[in-house]
Amino acid sequence: MKPRILLAYYSMTGHTRDIAEELRSALQADVEEIREPHPRRGLRGVLRALFDAVLRREPPIGTPRHDPAVYDLLAMGGPVWAGRMASPLRSYARQLADRAPRVAFFCTEGGRGAEQAFDDLGRLCGKIPEATLVVDAQHLPPVRHRDTLQRFVAKLGADLPAPGH
């Protein structure tokens, strides 16, 4: 029996959303997109993202539709900003991740910072992740991250469909 998985993610530019969509399909997961009441747009949004990340702020987020407690696993993901996990994902993790029996983490990043971001998430939810997935800027096209994504999915007890399906 496949585990029941909730996939919660935050995406500002769409890169993490693309990875989350691939994971949703592969894991047959329910999805929770983490949204902010005041989306980050333009240069001001980027600057706010960097300051929030560096200061480890936890901004307000919209009310989630799914309760992680009714799932076997919560896979959380977002972008890495200034070497830290995106602040809206921090907010989600602080509010809800302790309700999940098991967790996994994924992120998109321009260069580095995933390990620190994952350490932060682990502390926030009080759990060690079952698996982690990092997709850097060079590996954003699906053909360049397929093997890494397959390993992540396999660790979570699911299988990717064959290419072309």
C-alpha cells in the first residue's frame, strides 16, 4: 500500500512549483500551495524575500486546506533564499509540520544553502527527513533532474511513471 502523502510547497518564481507538480504526479500526493496574503513581486518582493530569509522571519500565510496529521508523510519544499529556506515555508513548518508523522524536504536553489535550509526545517518540525531533494539552477529542466527526483520518490515508497507517460 502506497503511503498517503501531502505535498506542501511555496514558490515565488514558479521553479519550485514545477518541481512540486512533478512530485505530485509521481507520488500521487495531495497538494498544499503555501500562499501569502501579500505576494512578493518585482525588486521589492525580492528584497523582502532576502531580508525575511536572513532574519528568519515567519510571515503570515493563508489558511491551509489540508491537515498534515491525516497523512502518512508531509513533503515540504520551497526555494532557498540567501542560504536559508523561504520564509513562507518556515511559517508553514512552524505552524503545521509537527502534526505530520513523517517528513521529507525538497528545494530549488540558485547556488547553495540547501543543507542549512533542511537543518532549519528539521528543527522547526522536530523531525529528521525521510529523504531530501535539491534541484539547483543547472538542473531545473526535467531531463537534468530526473534521476535525482526518481531516487527521492523511491525513498518515499513511490515510483515515477515511465518517460513519456
